[in-house]
Amino acid sequence: MSTSDLVDVSNADSIVEGSDAERLGRVEVPKTAQPLRVYWLYLIPLVILHLMALLAFVPWFFSWSGLVVGIMGHFVFGMLGITVGYHRLLTHRGFTCPKWLEHTFALFGICNLQDSPARWVAIHRMHHQHSDHQPDPHTPMASLFWSHMGWVLYHNRDHDSLTSFERYARDLLKDPFYLKLERRGLWVKIFWLHAAIIMALGGLFGLATVGPSGVVQMAASWLVWGVFVRTIVVLHGTWSVNSIGHVFGYKNYKTRDDSRNNWFVALISHGEGWHNNHHAQPRAAHHGHRWFEFDMSWWVIRALETVGLAKDVVRAKKLPMIHD
């Protein structure tokens, strides 16, 4: 991959004076999202997904195995797919790995219904280029709701077609694997295929542990907890980085945006909540820079490096901290 294939966002968050949180709500949404038009193709499935997740409050859908599958899915699909795969590997190239493993991480990321790999990467690179300014796709300076999930509910001309975001994800789209995922909504079909597989495995588990009478109940339980609930938790965890991570928390470094470190966001997103650290050094695969900033995703990458599956790992440099 040539460096010319990437939009340069490596220095987009260079150390200068940050913006103030009191600017929240004082700028308009990005001009490319005006006038506001509801993105029904995404809103409808999102509403359905949230409604289906509410079935978790119905006792019949609960099972301890379903809960375990949901928790395991949060690590496998959420951490390996989004945090390690979509973000630190594909977006920032914080490390390299064999193509088969990279593609596996990308497939895991798809299973969170957060968009195709190329579109996710393009939007995130736009964010770093314009962080906390009006062109930022999910700037919290428009509103906290906008930065959390409002931005995915409306059309944005920069995100609407392959050609519109190709400039930001050209390196991915040169790979036939990622280009194919963009065609005919293949990535969406993969999400529902993985849901069907989890449901089928739940049915088989019910058959093996309870008998024929447990097939339907266990299949439904694994679907609700292992797919619907887990997907919603991962979605809001990722969105919290965009919203809470730019409004509430503390700073280690001066950046040109208002990115913050937030322990709660770090907890629910496997280390992504050390967001000010990340914006100070976007390419670094290591987000937790102080002894108490636990970054599970970093330790996964370190483990991959130890066994030879991760190479060219970008480590955080020693920079002057605000509190030093």
C-alpha cells in the first residue's frame, strides 16, 4: 500500500489549543447533511433492532448460555471487529497482519451493523480531518444527540455513494474483497447470515442440553442476547466514543479538538475511551498511555505481535502531557 493512497490524517490532531465544551450545540450539522433528510434505509432496521433487543426483558427469552454468547460476542465482534479491526487496523494502519486475518476482522466488524468496512473507514478518516468542526460527520458541536446517533439517521452527501467516499478509503477499495462487500448490500446480508448462524447454533445447543422441547426457546434466546442485545451494546459503545468522548472526561494532551479520556467509554469499548490520547497520536495502536488507562485491545494486538500475526505495530511516542 502506498502512502499516497491515504488521505493524510496522521497530523490532523496535532498539538494546538483545543476547543471548549461550551461550544456544544453552537454549530450547524455538516453542510453535506443539509437539508436534513431521514435515511430510512438505516433508520428502519435500527428501530427494529432496538425493539427486538427489548425482548431481553421477557423472561422466556433469557438463558445463561444466551447471556454468555452475548458477552463473548461483545469481545469477538465488538473488540476484534470494530476496535481492533475497523479502527486500529483498517482506518489508522496501526499494525499489519496477514490478509486472511485482516479480512476475518473485517467480517467480524460487519456483524455489528455499523456499515461496510470501506464506508466506516472513510467516515472515521473524515472525522479526524475535521474533528469537532462543522465538516466533522458527527461533531458534538452540533448537538450531543447528533454526535451519538443523529448523524447516522440522516443522509450525508459525502457518505451516500461509493464514489463520494472513495477518496478517503482508496487503499481498501483497491482490494477486491472490500469492493465486493459494497455491491448490492452484501455486507448487510452477511450481518443477517451471522444472526441466522447464531440462532441455529442456539437451537442445536438446546437440542443437546434440553431435548427437542428446548430447541425453539434456546434458538430465540441466543438470537436475542447473542445478536440483538450484543449489537445494540456495541453500537452505543462505538457511538459513545463520538459523543461522550468529545464532551466529558479529562485530557492528557492538547489537541485542536475537544477529545477526552473517559473511563466508562473505555470500559464499554475495550479501550477506545482513551480518546484524547488517540487524537494526540492517531496512528498509535496503543491508546492507554498512563498506568491506569487499561486498554484491552492493545493487549490483544500485543498478543498477536508475540505470535507473529501482527507486525509494524505503531507504538505511542512520549509526548508532553498537560499535567506533567
